[in-house]
Amino acid sequence: MSPQHPVPSDLEIAQGADVLPILSIAESVGLGPDDLDLYGKYKAKVHLDVEKRFADRPRGKYVDVTAITPTPLGEGKTTTVIGLAQGLGKLGKRVFTCIRQPSQGPTFGIKGGAAGGGYSQVIPMEDFNLHLTGDLHAVTAAHNLLAAAIDNHIHHGNALGINPFNVSWPRVLDLNDRNLRQVVVGLGGKPNGYPRETGFDISVASEVMAILALASDLRDLRERLGRIVIGETMKRKPVTAEDLKAAGAMAVLLKDALMPTLLQTLEHTPALVHAGPFANIAHGNSSVIADRIALRLGDFVVTESGFGSDIGMEKFMNIKCRASGLVPDCVVIVATIRALKMHGGAGRVIAGRPLPEALTGENLEALESGCANLGAHIRIVKMFGVPVVVAVNRFTTDTDREVALLERLAVEAGAETAVMTDHWAQGGAGAVNLAEAVVAACERPKKFRFLYDLDLPIRTKIEIIATRIYGAEGVDFLGPAETQIKRFTRLGYDKLPICMAKTHLSLSHEPRWKGVPTNFRLPVRDIRASVGAGFLYPLCGDMRTMPGLPSSPAFENVDIDLETGRIVGLF
């Protein structure tokens, strides 16, 4: 489609797009009807045996897109992922986009959807941001089946001897609802179960979601579900989903969800959408299965890690790469000049309020100061031995002098190059220069390495992440965290990787500290185990696993046109 100026809304662009039948998209990468389960005309599930069928093909280049520490508005990372893929398509590359399915929490809350924006989107955008092929509902159902199994087992005599006050498996819901963070179940007498305190997490924070994203095949999924630990017996023995005889039924609910969903971008490059774990409270990456399939079918695979390099990308390297056996050829860091000026102290960014003039006018001093944050993220990527390209998502208020300064400082900090992009307004044509830079960076030598060895003690692994990634002087393990370290070491979980739950709004645990915070210690108030997923997750600072809604949530603007049946108000 030809870009219009001024650029229409994301929904107007998506609804005006020329959407090809998904069978045509599949055919363009060598897939036929027998490789797919169709969900209507424009989306399909891809069978898992595709990876084996194309195993003789060399793997494509693997590109992970991350970001600086973002503002509450985001820096256009998903839009850049899709724009880059479209730009690679303009260069004649066979390219796949692999991204997460968005949660209804941010979709109906404050952040908006995750299909990209402007002329760099995955379509059909409405399907993508809403139910898609039902994977999130399957995760919610499987998780809550296990929660029901726990209470049912206790109600019917508790043969396993589960300690009701030690159950760590909550229920989940894929909406932001702060009132469900802490609840009491089983009230109303014996017919209604055993009273105990519990709560709700958002579905994308569920261990079941993490398992879906990390599983390599159906057998691995089934085994991981069986290893889920829901609590302990009175004798302090772990109780698993296998013990409760629930893992088989959970796998049945997730059987179709294990297949990634094939969609397309506005420029008809293929996209695999699969899984959706949050990055600040889970590991924040799309699925291993989708990446493996795409790497056999494409010359380039562009995927995305949630939030900044200190969160989603660190987990991509230390958790996802360990699970998949894959390593990236290049990392792209998305930055905006307005965010870097914020990190330089020029003003605050508050969702729903106009940006202060200090962020929209030229401010070289604030930009230079704020580029320390960009430099920190470049340093983090280079710890893993992978080449770095900086993508500058340009706004109309950015001046040529600001652009030149950012480009110079990025290269001085260790990036291969910094490239201005205009994919939001121009689609793939606005990301061709970025695509060329990524192609070149993927040919650069790399010496990939993990940040820590799994044999190190739990405490040491956490301290390495805190000091080397966040810049903390050390870690303060509060009472529950100390207890859990001893408990998990006793149970043999100390060899698992670490999935830090931390704010995305700062390199530290405190969202108010911008730039590159120094002279702080990281407080770890608790540590939880996702044994099935295969990691431990420490809770740093005041982290919530069930978000709340803002005063004016996005769902207030969403409706349906009763004359045409079209969705309105969705971004």
C-alpha cells in the first residue's frame, strides 16, 4: 500500500490494507496446505514437523531487537522489528518476523497493542491484538485446571498431604485487575472447599506461558508441565502437577497452542506469532519453536525481546538461548531522542499527558547526558559477544544536530553503527538503511558467551546480573529470599538459570531513577521457582505479577460499528 501523509491511525491503515490469503504467504516460503491448520482465510497454525522436514536447509541469520530503557510510551520496538523485516524484504531477503502474542492486559489497559504501528504492522491487526487463535485462553485454562486440581485434592482428603498454607500456584486471568491480587477461596463452609489465601496473576506471567514459549516439542511440553511445583507436603516434599495427575489434561489443552500462528506484515512478509510471556515478570520472548521453524525457512529471522537489554534481552541470552541451542548473529537496540533526553534529565514522560517542551525542542546537553543510558545498553549487549546496531526511531521534532550527536556517541560506545529509521511513516522503504546495516553486522565475527555458569550458587548468579547488568554495588537478600535460596538449594533447583522480575523503567529496581543509576544495592524480596519452565525468578523491589488498570483504560475507546461490523477505537 502507498503511505499517506499525514499518517492515518494504526487501525485505519490495517483495515485499509491489501491482505493476501495466508495460503499465498505460506506458499512463498515453501509451505503447503498440509503444513497448516487454517483459522479462516488470513491466519493459520503451522505444524511442528515443518522444522524436521526442512532440516537440510542451512539456518538463516538470527537477529534480536531490544531497546534502551523505555519511557512509559515505549520506543517503537515492535514497530522497528516489523519495519526491519519489511526492509530486509526490500533487499530481496527471505525474512520472517517472530513476535509474541499480546496480552489483553496492556491491550485494554494503557500500553496498547503489539502488532507494530503506522506502515510497519502485522495484520490482521484486530485478530492479532484480540483472540487470534486462542492460545492465551488455552494457557489460562491449563493453568486454572491445575489450580482447581489442587483445591479439589485437598477437599477430597488430601492424600498427598499438601500443606494448604504452602501452595504457591495462584489462578490467572488475562486482564489487569488489581482487586484479584490477594483473595481468599473456599469460604462458605465445607461444601465450598478448604479456606485459604491465594491470588491471581496475569496469564502472561503464568509458568504455563513460559513453558509454552520454551518447549521444543510436544514431548518436552508434557514433561515440563509434569515438573511444575505447586507447593510442598507437610513433610516439605515438593508436589508437582504430575503428582496431582493434571499434567496430561493440561497438555491436551495446549496441544494446538503449541503450534505457532502464521500471519503477514503489511508488505506480505511472513510473521510467526507465538507465546507472550511478559518481560518484567517473566522471560519476555516469543517461542523457541517459532524461531526454529523460521530459521529453516528464511534467510533472516527478526525477533524481539521485551523492554530493554537489561530485561528481555538478558533473558533471551541466558534463558531462551540455553533452551533453544541457538545464538543471535546481531542485536539491534532501538532508541529515541526524546527518551534519551528524558534520561538526561530534561523532563518526565507521563502517559496521557503532553510531552514537556524540554523533550520536544533541541537540547544537545540533555541528549549527550542521556546517551549514557544508550551506552550502558550497548555495553550489556557486548558482554554476550554479539555485534550491535542502534536503530534511531526518528520523530519530526528531532533536529539534524541531535541526530548527528546520537550517531557519533553510539559508535563511540561500541555500536557497529547507528541508523535513522522512518519505517512508521514509510514502511520497509524507511528501514532499508537499517536492513543493510543489520546484514553487514550479521557477517561480523561474534564470540557468543553466557553471562554466568549454571553451576554457580543461586546467590552468585543473582549478584552477577545485578552488578554487571544493572550496575548495582551489591544485592540485599531480604528474609523470604534468604529462606528460598536455602530451600531451592536443598531441593536441587540451584542449577537453574535466573529470570529477574524487575521494573522496565530503569536500569535499577527503582522506576524513578533514570539514566545510569549508581551507588545503589538491589533488594531481592523473594524468589520463586518455575521448575517446569526451568528457571528461578527473584522479585526485585515492588514488582506486581497482576497489573492494575489506569484511570482511563484503553478499553473505554473500543467499540464496534453496528452498521459495518468493524472494530473502532483499537489504537
